[in-house]
Amino acid sequence: MRPLAIAAAAALLALQPQPAPAQAAAPRIASQRWTTSSQLATGSTAGTSVSGGAVRFSRAAGRTRLAGRTYEKARWTSAWSSTGFGADELVPSWNARTPGRSALVVSVRVRTTTGRTGSWDTLARWAEKESAVRRTSGPAQTDDVARVATDTVRANGNARIAAWQVRVTLLRPVRSRLKPRLLSAGAVASAAARSARPVSATTMRRTVELAVPRYSQMLHRGQYRQYDGGGAAWCSPTSTTMVLRSLGRGPTKAQYAWVRRGIKQRFVVHGARRTYDVRYGGTGNWGFNTAYAGTRGADAFVARLSSLRDAEAFVRAGIPLVVSVAFGRGGLTGAPIRSTAGHLFVIRGFTAKGDVIVNDPAAPRVSSVRRVYRRGQLERAWLRGSGGTAYVIRTGKALPTIAGHRW
């Protein structure tokens, strides 16, 4: 489960089922990603170079101390990206490879609609393996412009975000020849994404269901407490693992050989370990899950979508989505849990009538993971619970064209 900056009691009260207002303002959502050499080359570099679709560590542009060790550093900073409106939230994501003891730091700064530029705020200290650094989100940095809430930048007070930049600092041990590389970076900005609005009409004309394996997080109850103990805590890595294995990108037996024998779905434990956020104390950090998927050879990022019609476009393109929901008692008929302040599962298809076919890892058994949820209930739980947040994880499939998104 993923409460993440939602006061549980208030959230559950607010998310009790209720009709949406007849005239509800549509959310404004815009995303920008840099994924190709030509796109990445529009950023500024300090000790880095761009080639072969990646930002690479070329030379040390300085040194820094991190977790008691000294590292050489090199940086890439994106161009400013305009939201086109006054956003209240920004969620960054990235894909990178950090061989050996190399690592990276992801920072973001924003400019408000009144022209004020905020400070650089650290969102993540990240590496593929804990032998480099322990993965952790940044502290709750705050100024007059914005603050950090684990994986999200939120505007303070009446301030609104008009533009933003992301900066990635590549790190390697002093005198090493390691070459960490950034494969992609970006963010999605939104305004009023959690506002109530009418249920969208379906675009489906026939049932479409993608082949995604079924795994239950509940089979891991009480396991590996150093990674938050499995069970109810592992919805995010279990969902991410389902999509990765549907793409043939899950970890190999050799890579999860350290997991105790006799444990079912040992590959899920690998995902939990590689997404665990030390500061947050859990595996539900959105950016850490897509970064983990990126290390498995997928193109992965955090998105926000405005309705299930957008999700239908992804399913028709052959791309399942991991979505983040929250709902009160009775808010999602047929769910294996009565209520939640934060939970993730996989949208794998839609019926011809627009209801949603999911793999819900909260099911107690693998045989009951596949479920069909009512369109209106799920859309409310998704949009009001997380502002339509989704993990997009794909290999080869073309992304659908959706207004406002440059991915």
C-alpha cells in the first residue's frame, strides 16, 4: 500500500463514493521527456557528453561527498519545459544505468507563474545496487515556491508552476573508470488532477485483454522486513514485476538467487529490494519503480492521465499500465481490500462496455488476481486518489498520441 503524503483518515473520508458534480473542470496535465540523443543534446552538460541515446560520464567536473564516500561528478541539466498553465504538482522520472559503485542524484527546480525561480531540490539519490548508495528520496525541502513530498514536487500556497527543469548528477568513485549513463529523463506536471468530474464514456467497441502474468503480493506477508515486509506493502513492485515479466524483462534466476529458497515468486522480492526507498521506508516510490523497470531494458516513466479513455488508448497500443488508486469503504466493488489510502495494480484490458480488467496483487491467491472493476468506481479511485498516476513500462510498442504529452 502507498499512503504517501495522504492523511489516511482524511483521504478515506474524502474518497467515499459520491456523485461527481455535473460541471467539473477538466484537469490540466502536460509531460515532457528527453529520450533520444537529439533531445538530450538540448540540455546543458558539465563533464558529460551525449551519444548513442544516452548522457555519459566523460570527465570529472568536480567532487562531492555522499554517504561518507567521495565521488567524482558530472552533470546534465535539461532545458526549461513550460507547463502551459499553472501547475500544482510535478512528478519526475528517469531511466539510467549505474555500473559498479556509480550512482546519480536527481534534482528539480521550478519557475512560478509570477516569474520566481525556486531552488534546486533533491528528489532522489539512486543506484541500481545498494553496493553504491542506498536508494533514498530527498528530504522535505521547502521554500516560498515549492516543497518535496517523496517522489513529487508540490507548489506552496498560492504559487503555481509555469516551468521546470530536471538536473541529473552522475557519480563515480574517485579515480575509477566507471561510466554511469542517463537514458531518459522527464516529468509530468498537473493542475487540479484530483478534482472530481463525471465518469468518462468508453471508447471500446470490443473486449481487449493483454497477456500479463498474475502475482499476489500477499504471498510475501512478513518476508524481508528490511524491505518493508511484503504483504500489503508490496503492491507497487509486484505490479511492476507483472508488467516486466509480461515483456520478458524480469530478473533472471541468477539475479534473484540470493532470495531464500522455498519463497514463491522470488522475482517479486528482487523488485521489492530494488525499489525500496530508505527515507520513505517502503517500495511505493513512483520514480523508483519506473527507474527499476528501466534497468531491465524497458522504457519506463511516470505519467498522469486525465481519464480511462487515455488508459484505453494505451491498452489498444498493447501497453498495460500500473495505476495508483485510493478509495473508501465500498468504493471499489469486488476489490480484495475494503479501503485504502494508496494501492497499485495493473490495468490489463477493458470490456466492450468499458469496465476495467485488472491484475490486483492484493488478492490472497494467484488464482483470484484477475478481476473486473466497474468503470465509474475505478476511475474515481484512480483520478481522485492519485490524479491519474500510472507507470508506463514498454518495449517496442509505440506510445499513443495524447494531447499535452511529449513522450
